[in-house]
Amino acid sequence: MRPLRRSCLLRWLGLKICRRTTVLFALFWFMFWALLNSLAFVHRSIFSDFCTDEKSKQILQRVCGEYREGVLTGDLCEDLCVNGGVEYKRCLYYENGKKVMEAEWHGVPVVLKSKLENFTSYEGFGPLEYQESTELSPMDVVFYATLEIKNSMGLEVRSTAVPRLWSQQMSQGSHPYSRAELASLWSLLQQEEYTFFKVLQDLSQHVVKVLGSCGHFYAVEYLIAGHAWNQNLFALEDLLSLPEAEGDDLTSEPRSKRERDMVHQIALSFLEMVRHFENDFSHHLHLCDIKPENFAIRKDLTVVAIDVDMAFFEPKMRDILEQNCTHDDDCNFFDCISKCDLRQNKCGSKRINSNLQVICDKIFRRWFSPTLMGERAGLPLQVELQHAVQECVETAGGEDATRRQAVMLRLSSVLSRLLRDGSTQRRSH
Ligand SMILES: Nc1ncnc2c1ncn2[C@@H]1O[C@H](COP(=O)(O)OP(=O)(O)OP(=O)(O)O)[C@@H](O)[C@H]1O
Ligand SMILES: *[C@@H]1O[C@H](CO)[C@@H](O)[C@H](O)[C@H]1NC(C)=O
Ligand SMILES: *[C@@H]1O[C@H](CO)[C@@H](O)[C@H](O)[C@H]1NC(C)=O
């Protein structure tokens, strides 16, 4: 009897939870809780780069301090540091020093980004360090900027195009640039992602828009980023809850139907992006890391590439793929693969799969697989869509443009028909 009485310590509480199992359960629960807490603590101390509002604000304060000292500058600085035109909202992401935060710029949501936290962590602008007194002419700046861009993208950029790119950052006229202007431009150019976005700004609607910069931080438009765990990959709920345009009779429609139509529209935009990246630049653009997280959508449902760390133009792609190899597996570079030439033990420099194939495999299959479509899976157009996606997944088509074209046409035709059907049904209701 004694041990039992000892386990009834809680009797003084007047509770009837003194049974051994209950005590054990409570003990277990407490241990579980303690374990979770210590895990969280360890996690936080290992990844001390944890994203907090306090830290983000400190980082921005340092940027502004340096702006006031005249160390750095940019078209965003005045709003960020002086007149409160930029309002910090929350931090989105810190990893390996990369800082990403959300803010509002005159009421418009933007994302502030920098690869490194501190301005001083970026390399100084070489010529500025040697030639203390001499001023740099705009042509010198253009020359250095062009070199840097060529370097970071593996692309030839005509030097006449460069001044246009920086016209917003730089003050008007042909007067020499200030040290702060040059240093800021240089810190931005060291961020491959910035260079990439900036160079493709006016050429592509499938690349995120850069809205401004202050020192090493630059602002891009706020978008709805993809998430693998979201059923639709993109949070369409956020879009549906936005007030609709006037004269729209969509509100009476079932939500699921509208979400489906949106998915079809986004899929069409993915196809348009594939076509565009393949044909509209001087070189084919390869996306080697295709997953929902690396894409986002605008309110008008255009697909935008937001993570271009693994996007390469053809010349750089060839350099990357050309490796020594003993079998084909050595020739896989994330989503970009080529074949091993066993006579020379060298990977082929030409990619054998394509952006389209990987998008079908990693994005479309998630949306349009029979298991996820439920009872609609049996409808003729849906079956046709599943077949088209399957064909697309199975067609490597890296080297066969006509084959790629055919697969693309079939997909876009089914998707357009699905959208049209949706709208005729809508009208007849
Ligand atoms: N324009 C944007 N609008 C909304 N959210 C964004 C935007 N850009 C980035 N994000 C969010 O911030 C996260 C991190 O941004 P980003 O993709 O630039 O980092 P990352 O490139 O994945 O980092 P790493 O280079 O270390 O892989 C994204 O997963 C996305 O959720
Ligand atoms: C950035 O600068 C601050 C203050 O000068 C310093 O405490 C911090 O360690 C620096 N961070 C990095 C990553 O260099
Ligand atoms: C690849 O192989 C060649 C000759 O077989 C050799 O000279 C070269 O160093 C190798 N390169 C790498 C990166 O291993």
C-alpha cells in the first residue's frame, strides 16, 4: 500500500489524478516538454543567425548610420532613413548571412534583400582604393560594371546598355560619381542575384522587379511565394480574399472552382516563362533548381523566378556541365543533366533535359496527378491533361527543339480548353 500512497502526492490538490498511470503520463509529458525546449534552445544557439525583428531593425539602423556618414547611398535611402517612407514589417529569412525582410514603401509591400549583413563585408571598389584623388569618369564605371556583370552571369553585356541600367542609382548628368555612389553600386554588383534581376528587368516579366536600393540593400516587389506544403503550391487563398474588380460575377462561384481556374492560369504562365527563357534572350536560360519555393506569382498570376542562384545562361551552363566523369551520374548538376562520354570521360556540355521537363515533373505533376484531382480525375479533359503532363515528364527533349515544342503545344492547348470550358459553364449558369 505504501508505494501507492506515495504516488498520490497530488491528492492535496483535491484532484483524482493520483493513479500511477496518470502520474507517469504527467511525468512523460513534462519530459517531452523539457526535451522540446532544450532542442529549441540548441537550435537557436547553433543557428544564432535566427531571424528576429530586433536584429533586422539593427541592421537597417546601421545602413542608415552609414548613409548619414556619406558612406553609402541609393534612391531608397531618403525614404528608409529620413522621412519614414519605408516601414519595416517583419523578417522573412536569414541564412548564411543572407538577409530578407518585408517592408512597406509608401504603402506598397516590398522585400528588402542583401546577401551579406554589413556594407563593409563587401569588397571595396578597387580603383577607388588606389586613386585617392582622381575622379572616375562614367566610362570607367561602365567598363568595370560591365566586367563584373560578364563575370557573374557568363554573358557579354554591351557596354552601351550599362549606363541605362544604373541611371536610377546614379545622379543625372555626366559628372563624376561620388564615392558613396560607386561603393554602393559595387556592393550591389557583388550580389549575383541583384545583377541578374537588374539586367533582365526590362526584358522579362518573369523576373522579379527591382524597385530601388540603399547601399547594399535592394528592394524588390512583394510576391506570393510558392511553398511545397501548400496544396495549390501558391497561397491562392490570399488572392481570393482580396477585393475583386468591379463587374466581376465570380463571387457566386464555388471557391474550389475558382482556385482550379487559377491553377490552370498559373500553369499557362509557367509554359509562357519556359518559352520566353528559351527564345527571347541571346542565350537559352537554364533553371537548375526547380521547386515551388523558387517561384512566386503576382496578383495577375504571372509566374516569376525569385531565386536565380541556380539559373544559368547557355555559355555558363556548358562550363558547369563539362566535368570529368566515369558514368552518367557524375553529369547531374541539380536539375540540369548531361551524359557522360565514356571514351573521353567527359560530360557532354549540352544539357539533355529541359526546363519544361523538370517543371512538368516537379510542379505540374503535383497539381495534375489523378490522386490529387479526386473525383474530377475521370473527366475527359482532365485525363487528357494527365496524359500531356506524363508525356512531358517522359520527354527529356534537351536536344530536340521540335519535340519540346510539340509537348508544350499539347499542354497549353489542354490548359486553355479547360479554362474556356470553365468560363462557358460560368456564363450558362
Ligand atoms: N519577392 C518576394 N516576395 C515575397 N517573398 C519573398 C520574395 N523573395 C523572397 N521571398 C521569401 O523569402 C525567402 C528567401 O528568399 P530567397 O529565395 O531570396 O532566399 P534563397 O535564395 O532561398 O536563399 P539561398 O540563396 O540561401 O537559397 C523565400 O523562400 C520566400 O519565401
Ligand atoms: C556587422 O557589423 C556589426 C557592427 O559593426 C558587428 O557586430 C557584426 O558582427 C558584423 N556582422 C558580420 C556578419 O560581419
Ligand atoms: C580531368 O581529367 C583530365 C585528364 O584526364 C585532368 O587533366 C584534369 O585535371 C581533370 N580535371 C578535374 C577537375 O579533375
